Amino acid sequence: MTKTTASLQQRLRAFQRSDKLPSIKGIRRGIERESLRITPDGQLAHTPHPSALGSALSHAHITTDFSESLMEFITPVSDSVETLLAQLSDIHRYTVRHLDGEQLWPLSMPCLLKSDQHIPLAQYGSSNVGRMKTLYRQGLHHRYGSSMQVISGVHFNFSMPDSFWVEWHELEGNGSYLQDFVSEAYLGLIRNFYRFGWLIPYLFGASPALCGSFLQGREHKLPFERLGKGTLYLPYATSLRMSDLGYTNNAQAGLNISLNSLDEYVASLRRAIGTHAPEFARIGVKVDGEYRQLNDNVLQIENELYAPIRPKRTAESGEKPSEALEARGVEYIEVRSVDVNPFSPVGIAPEQIRFLDTFLLWCLLTPSAPLEEDEIALNRRNFNKVVMEGRKPGLMLEQFNQDDITIKELGEHYFAGLADVAALLDACCGRGCYGKAHEQQLAAMRDPGLTLSAKVLSELKQRNTDILPFGMELSRRYGEHFADVLPRYWDDSYFDEEGARSLARQRKLEESDTVSFDDFLTAYFSASE
């Protein structure tokens, strides 16, 4: 069997052998879940990050994203779904108990917002590293506005165990170095994710509606319908979070970030960081002695690249993501297109994780040709169709060098391959749960009314209510849940100690700075050249 000829079925048969099957056990996962802090009346909280939760700069599990009000909960890497969810639950439990009357917003699209100026930027203290993180967010505010930046999501980190890579490399490595083989295979997964990844917002998109305050002062031409006093929705939308209203950057449209090899990816990413953007130059970098953004390039830093999936490598202190990838290859992938599940207290359900395992392993094992510009554009059109009207009866999607096909027919075709991967995972370690997750999502593929987005819209319509009271009711319910639930993995003392450690780490950083902020930034960016 060679890498150039092995089909999905050949690869599945190879791993179904009794001596190969155990190598699949031990899929590693991590979750980053975002959630806004809100007041009891559903408005964005303007209070600082709660001091009882430690330092947002250096806490291992509880931090902030764009805004001081946008919390981010980070699990360690785990090879157990049960452990992963127990840890995520404990992080929520501890946080909710230290919010001093505030609550966590349970939806991807934001709560009631005022103007962008009323969205507080995340603060990370006086160290050069902390100031740079806040300035980066200041740049995002000036470039895109703050409302877009307080949209919440769930990021799913995924990697296969070392044992799997050793076996697959033996089967198909063709003499390549193991890490080069791993990196190339993960990039193949990512290319296939761009081909097939519309399935994720179709199934797990949960933002078909939004609070009208989100669009204040923003131009759009979308045919929104209205519910209640101020809720706007599109009847067949799945994930407005992933639409042009959400995470987009028109300046990035022409970047052509290549995913056909790791060298090309790193090189194209670095070109983007060094590409001058006239529209951002008009903002200014340092005006009257005050910084407005890190620089006036298309990307201030690599994290500004908006993508539904990314190749990742754990970076060492002071190391940029691209440097880590270039030095040590791809370690895992980060899926960024999953909406917060409002029907789960922690924003994601176990059956979703099982399906993501299945889907990502399917993308990994399915042969993946290089992506050319025409196919990239086609994939983008399909993705945009699904986030805006994915549940529309008879919706047609494009196929590369083939006739258009209905979303239902294409989905059925994909699910046939997914069924075989789910069976492989169950044979290895699933105890039937992968098959059950597959059947649940197949039912939603066949009946759009079973998708998360349809359930959200159905709840709103049945009650003839706005998104705000819907979200507030869920928020209160989950607050009561975490007030009563017992610790499942970590008790309070663990978080008390980590909070104290994080504050000590921040103080040490602040005390160890030896250069001015200007010099720090100059050194940081000159190292990229």
C-alpha cells in the first residue's frame, strides 16, 4: 500500500486488523469555550475580570479573550471524553460561584450591546507581554469594531495518539521522517475540512438569530425577519456567527494562505504579516503618543488570521506560532467553527465530541489532493450557503468538476464514509457511543428540524419571544445547575491555588521587564523579519 494509491477503505481495513486497532485508542482533545459575563438584566458586564479567579494573563484554565467581559475556559489535553467534560464542568462551576451576581451568556451571538465604546478591552497588567495583548485587541477594535469580537465559540483541539502515527507511517510513510509525515497528514485533514466542513455549521450551528443591538450602526443587505421586540433571524440560517456578520476580514480575502505543505503555509502566513494594508494605515499605529494597533499590516500578528481550522504546535515562551510549526511540525489541529451549544451547560455535548472525533478522523484518512484557487473559492461558497441558508429545502451545493447536488444527497454520501469510521472507533474504544452519535447526526442531516439551529429558532417562535429572555432563562438555569453540582475532577482548593499561582506569575513577569514597551515591540517584530 502506498500513500498515493491508498483509499479510505484500504486505510480503514488496515487499521481494523487486530494488531493495528489498539493504535487508535487515545485520541487527544482539548476545549476552549468562550462566554460573556452579563448582568442580571442581560446586558454586558462592565466590571473587571473577577479578582477571585486569578490572573487572566497567566491562569491555566480561566482567562479572557477580546474583552474583559469575554471569558475563556481552557481544559488540559485529555484522551478521555468523560474527563474532558468533567474538567470543563468544574471550571464553569468554580467561575459561576465567583461572579458576584453576574451570569454567563449561553449563546454564541452576544447579549444586549450598547456601542462599541461600551465593550471593555481585556486587561492583562503592566508587563510588556500583557500590554501587547491589550494593544492587539485595541487594534482589532479599530479595524473591525468590538461587537464582532465578543461573539463566542467553542474551539476543539484534536490530535491522534503517537501509536497511530507510528503504525500509519509504517504502512504509508515511504521513507519520510515521521514528523514530516504527521505534518503532511494533518494538512491533508485541514484541506478536507475545507471541502467537507460545511457539515459542522449545518449540524452544530446554533446562531440563526441575534439581538438587534448587534447590528446598530452596521450596514447589511440581509433579509432578516423579526421576532418579538428586537430579535432578527434568517429562516434557514445555521450559524450567523460564521457568516459575514461575524468572523470575517475582507482585507484577508486575497491572502491566499496555502495549505498544500507546511513550508507553503508558514511562508504565506509570514507574507500576510508583512503585507501593508492601506485601510489599516489610515487608523495610524501611534498617534499623539498613544498606540492604536500593533502595526498597519493585514495581520497584526498570526492570531488575527480568521480561519475555521488551524494547524497548531505548542509554542515555547516567546516563540511565535509559525516558528513553532516550522521548527517542530504540526502537533494538533484546532477546529474553530463550532457554535456554543445553548442546550448544554458547558456549551458542548458528549455526542458532539464523538461526532467531531469521527469527522476529523474521516478527514484525516480520506485522500486529500492539493487545494487550488478554484476549489478554494467553491468551498467558500458552499460554506457561506450553509451558514446562511443551510436548512433551506432543496439547497444545492457545488462539487469540484462535477454537477451540483442537493445538500441532503451530498450529506448522505459523506455519512456513508463516516459510518465506517464510527464503526472503527467503536471497535477500538467506543462501546457503541460513536455509532449512536453518528446516527443522531445522520438523522439531523435527513431532517433539518433536528439541528441545533432549528431547535433554537423553534424555541423562539413557539414562545414568540426575543433572544434576550431565551438566553437569560438558560443562563439562570445553568447558574442554578453549577450552584448545586458537585466537583467531578478538581475541587475548589485546586482553583484557589491556581488563582494564587497565576497572580504570582503575573507579578514575576511585571517585575522582570528590563526594556521599554517601545523597545519590546521593536524587538518582537524585528525577530519576524
